[in-house]
Amino acid sequence: MASDHTRTAILAAAERLYADRGFGDVTLRDIVAEANVNLAAVNYHFGSKDELIAELFVTRSIATNRERLRELKAAEEQGGGRAPIEMILHALVGPTLRGCLGPENQRSTAARFMIRASIESVPPIRRIKNREIDHLRKFAGAMRRALPDRSDVDIYWGLNFALAMAHHTIRESERLTKLSEGKCDLDDVEDVVARVVSVATMALTAGKAETKAPSKVAAR
Amino acid sequence: MASDHTRTAILAAAERLYADRGFGDVTLRDIVAEANVNLAAVNYHFGSKDELIAELFVTRSIATNRERLRELKAAEEQGGGRAPIEMILHALVGPTLRGCLGPENQRSTAARFMIRASIESVPPIRRIKNREIDHLRKFAGAMRRALPDRSDVDIYWGLNFALAMAHHTIRESERLTKLSEGKCDLDDVEDVVARVVSVATMALTAGKAETKAPSKVAAR
DNA sequence: TTGCAATTCAAACAGTTGTATGAAACTATC
DNA sequence: GATAGTTTCATACAACTGTTTGAATTGCAA
């Protein structure tokens, strides 16, 4: 094995560009220019552009999931095998929100890259992405333990809504700022996390009786 | 003006393909093949590929917004200028969810196209998309009238979360079905709408006292 | 029918993409 | 210091992109 310098330079440059501009707009020539390496280096080190994307995604996916599971595990151990639902949700949405929001200069390129990856549907990633279901299932399990009276359906919907609020807020953060004329402060990450967790908790705990949500306005 | 047949055939084919495969993967040659017209027809009738996308987006955007505002207006008139918050949220997320979920054969191509458009960031659309802020502001206004005690910040966050749940559920519907092993029934559109409206309503009405969401777990 | 504009068409264009090639430059081993 | 293996580099390639061109065809009015 040699210096590895070129490899890592390519990975870093690619992640940065993808995070900023999306997959469709970034060409191999953009990447090698940013990394100050030769055009052929990508194919030499990674085989193809798709394999480069895949490697990037797999690496980051593992890292993000590990961070979330670390928080989840800590919460469950602290509660003797059963963590409060707020802490579970916190472990679910916290890492991603922290990486993507907050003051611009301290946002994680990796997290923004992952959001891009979860939004756009480039073939090599779509294939890998199904593995994440197993990861989410672990959270569903923890939520079931935290709310044993809740039906599975409600658990999954709550999980879905929690991820929905986190991801959408990241994705549309610019528009939300403009819409609210700056009143919604997306730099205060912990406030955003708390809001998402709070609403998701309500979704999961409110109105124990109803299997379906109230539908008095569902006439139409 | 002539038959217009070619124009409309192109629009229909483009919308269908974009809805299915996204903007990045659909080429002009795909479109003209699907529409059974000559390659040069797109440039002749629309000027460029971007103008075709823009026309499609503008047309559909107007239609969707009109439908949402129609429901909103009806709700407000029925309530004498102040609609219940559930109905406002229903008007906000109902039309989109109905167009994108439900039995496969009756999903609206137009609605799926709009979701694609809101996800991917193709230049001609990004430019137009900022107009939608004015549209959302009308809903924010109605929500303020429905909840006069609520702060603007909370209103905007509630609006954001409602859209978040609707869009994310559409986007990740396949994964939610797989994750829940079919327990979450995405064909029952009115149930989905009711769930989203219910959670969004809770987010907007719960815990009047707190300005910020509870943050007892926000340690870290 | 004649004439004229609108529309269609096949073909070619210039630009960009990801990938492949083979020579050059390096690195380490003997 | 010669040799073998790895890595870099300039360059070329084939495929594909959106767009343009100019001739053919159509539709319709006079």
C-alpha cells in the first residue's frame, strides 16, 4: 500500500462537492480539479464513478448509524433496558440535525452529503439504502419497549413522522427562514431538535384510545 | 394556431416520464419517443428543455395551489372568516397526499411530478419555486386567525412540520411499507391525511405555555 | 390550383460525459 | 544502480447530451 493521499483527497473532494451541489451536477472533472489529481485517478482507485459514490455512501452511512445507535444504547442502558421515548427520538434525529443545521461554518459535510444521498435517487445508493431498514427497525424496537401499549402501526407512523420533520426541516431550511422572515432560528439546533422530539413524542403518546387518528374533518 | 396536438403530447409525455424517473434521467430523446414526435419538436414548440420543464411546473403549480386555496377558502367561509385549524391543515396537505398516494392506478401523474419537482433541484424550477412562499403565507395567515394566541414562530413551525410529514410520507412511502411490513396502509389515503392533520394540530395547539419545546433531554 | 406560412423531419452540430490507453514518473527491493 | 511494481499523467475515445439547420411536408387562404 502506498501513500493513499490521492484516494483520500478524491473522497474528501467528492463528498464536499456532492454535499453542496448534488450528484447530478458534479462531474468527475469537477472532483479531480477540486482534489488536484489527474482525471484518470478516480477510475484507477475506485473503478468507476458509481463505485466512488457507493464507497462514500457506505462509509458515511455506517458512521451515522453508529452514532445514532451509540446514543440509543446509552439511553437504554441508563434506563435499565427501557429508555424514555423522548431520548429514543433524540438519538434518532439529533445526530443528523446537528450535522446539517447550525452556524454555516460548523456544519458537517458528511451529514449534508447523507441528506443529499437520501433525497436524490442515484442508482448505486438506492441499492444500498435498503439496508437502513434494519437500522430503523432497531429504533422501532426500542420505541415498542418504551411504549408497550402502543400498536405497531402507531410506532411506525411516529418513527416516520419524526424522520419526516427532521429531514424536511433540513431540506427546506432556507425556505423556512425566508417564510418566517427569520423568526424561525435554524441556527439554534438544540431548539430544533427539541421541537421535533416534542411533536414526535406527542404523536406517539397522545390519545391512547384511538387506533385511527380523529377524522371528523375528513369529510370532503 | 394549429392542432396543438404535438405540444400537448410532449407535455403529457414529459410529465409522465419526469414523475416516474426524475429530471436527471430523462432526456429529450426519451420524451419525444414517448410522445411519438420528432426530436426537434421540443425546441420548436418550447424553445428549450428548461422552458419545457418550467412551463410544466408553472402549470401544475398553479393548479395545485388553486385546489388548496379553494379548500381553504371554503373552510374559512364556512366558519365565518375563521376556519378550525384542522380544516386549514386538511386543505394544506390533503390535495397533495391524495394525488400521490392511494391505489397505484389512480395516482395523479401531476401530483407525483410536483413532488419530484419539490425534491430535485433543477435550475428552472428553483427559480420559480420561491413564489410558493406567498402561497404558504396565505395558509400561515389563516392559521394565525385560527390560533390567535399562538406565536408566529409556532405557527411557522407547525406549518413546516405539516408539510414535512406529508411530503416525507409520499417520498418514502415505499420504505415505510417495507419497514412496517405492510402494517402502515398507504392506500388508505384519508387515514394518512387524518394522521398528518392530527399530529400537526397537536403540534400547534399543545402546551400553550411553553415558548420553546421541552428540552429536558437536550443535554449532550 | 397557386402561394405562403406553419409545422415536421432527418441529419448534423458542438459540447460534455465517464472511461480507456499507453507512456512517463515514481518507489522500493534486491 | 538496475529492476519490477505501483501510481500518475496527457491524451484519446465512444457515447450521449441539448440544440440547430435546411429541406420536405402539411394546412389553409385567395
